[in-house]
Amino acid sequence: MNSNSSPNPRILFIVVGPHRSGAQILLRFYLLQKSNNFAKAQVFCSQKGLQFDQNLGVLLDVNHGASIKLVGSVNFFAMYSFSNSKIWVFAVKSMDDDDDGSRVKLMRCAVIECCKPIWSMSLSSGFLIFGEENGVRVLNFRNLIKGKVKRVKNFDLNGKYETKILGLPNGIIGDGVLNGSNKEIFCNDFLEGKIDKHSVSVKQKSVKYRQDSSEGGSCFVALKSSKSTKMPMMSLKAISVQAVSSKRFLILDSAGDLHVLHLSNSIPGANITGHIRQLPHIMNVQKLAVLPDVSSRTQTIWITDGYHSVHMLAASEMDTAVNENGRNEIVEKLTDISVAEAIFTGEKIQDVVPLASNGILILGQGNLYAYANS
């Protein structure tokens, strides 16, 4: 979590669960302090359906349902409810000037109506990605949270043309007066200045989208699998999406195969194009974990077949180039992937979580293991 008042980022840990027998969703927020301990955050939220309880956390007036998926990035996180067929996008911002404060502001930015099941989510580098049947859907996250901008020309009092910027929900919604100066008002409750009693009220809004809508420059990229020709009735599900660079993502499908997704969006706000290539089949992968460090040129990838082994892979970044038409397109070169090491366990592996480039947390059938190499 970054803040304008402090150059040092803060780590925010979020826990989601049911409340009142599932009638509400409970969000707990914890901030990492200088003492390396997590402390409960005091959350300020004023939107309808959001309420902060000092003893519990933030209560969202929505049924919890069967399951909740949560993904986060810098200052934003997205939450998907399978039972409600909705995705809520939230923004969080520190309200303290020092690096040890515990006050944060929570704002609901967008609500996405889902018409298809979502099997996985990823939020990274300005892209919100949904793992769906037979492919992934990519949304331009900046367009989603900032809203669209429309320029309109009108005559001013002197008979000259003036250009006004009209923002759609979740963007700029009007102009207010603060101590005699014009300020742009944003739906997410931010003003370019301080709010006082003479300023106009800011109405918080959250824009609504449909999952299959092309609004905002979204696109759907289909999975390509050699197994689909042999079993045409079998649909593939993108059950895990992990970022390995700013525009490269690793996808695990329900058949146990890995795919590399390359995205192209050279101009901010432009439509997104994508390309998927299936990696050679080396094993029937059940779990995929990638250390979230997109700044590194070589990424550490952990995979397991769900039995008694975990393999650590090292993948180098694939380059892109610009063709003669000026569009960003993918250069077809093999990604350099090598197996660095393997870990064997006495228990069947249920899940894996990366701790560092050389460490991993393994959940067995009854024990939790932490492995690290030097």
C-alpha cells in the first residue's frame, strides 16, 4: 500500500470470512508495523452497505455464499462471490503521515456483474484477469477504476469554444468550489485539495460493469490445448493465473497443462490484445505458485502434481517487438524454462505458497513444511 505522504510502502493483510451465519461478509485488515508485527487497522468507510466495527472489522451487507476469492495489488483489491455472481473492486489508502499508523480508508470503486463462473483471478500491472472456461478475460484495470473521459465542446460567455471533460461514473463527475478555486470532484471521494464546510458534497459511486462487456478495452483470449482435439467435449478451465512479468502471465488449466499469456497494450487506455501459447507437457500439474516479483527478469515458479514432489522452475522473460504496422506483437521465441531443483515429501501435497525466490511453504495432509535453500 503506497501513500502520497510517505515514500515507504506499507504491507496490508486482508482476511475475508462469513459473519452472522453467512448473512454478511466480514473483512479484517491488518497493517505491518515497524516492530514486524501485524496490528488491526482502523478502517474508515462511508459508502452504503459498508460498516466498520471496532471489534470485528468491515461488514459488507452481502451474503457470503459458498466461496469467496480475493486478489490484491498496490492500493487495490478485488473480491469475487460465486453465489452472488459479482466482483467488487475496492481501493485502500493510508490516512496517516507516519509509517506506523493504523488508519486506512476503504472505498468501493466498481461492481462487476458476472454471467459466467470465474475459476481464478489475477490483479497485477494494471490488468484484472479472470480465469474462465476455455480461456481468460482481461480487463484494463485503469479504465475500470478511473472511468472513461469524454470531451465536449461548448460556447462560453464570450462566444468562444471551450472544452469540458465529462467523466463517467467512478471518474470525474463535476466541478466544485474550494476557497474560490475550481477543483475536480472524483467519485472515489478524492478532491484535489482539502474538504471544508464550504465545499460541495462528494457522492461516492461505484461503476457497474458486465463481465462479458467490451467496455473499457477488455478482451477474451482462448486457451489452446492439444488435448481439446482428442476430447472435443471436454472444456478447459483456467484454474490459476499468476503474473511472471508486467505483461506475461502463467496459466494452469483444469487438464494440468501450463500456458503463457502475453498481453499487448502499448498505449494507456487502448484496447488490449493477447496471445496464449501452451508450454510443453512435462507433468500433470495440480498446483501452481509464483513469487510475486514482476520486476525480476528471471522468475521462480513452483509446480506440483499433488502427490509427493514439488519442482522449482526458473523462467526467463520473453521479449516483444514492434512490427511494421506499429502494433505490439509477440515474437515467437521459446521461453527459457529450466528445472532448478525438486523437493520430495512423505505426505501428499495439498497446496504450495512461495515465501521467497529460494523458499516455499508446503501444506501436506496433516503438517505444514517450510523449505529454503542457500
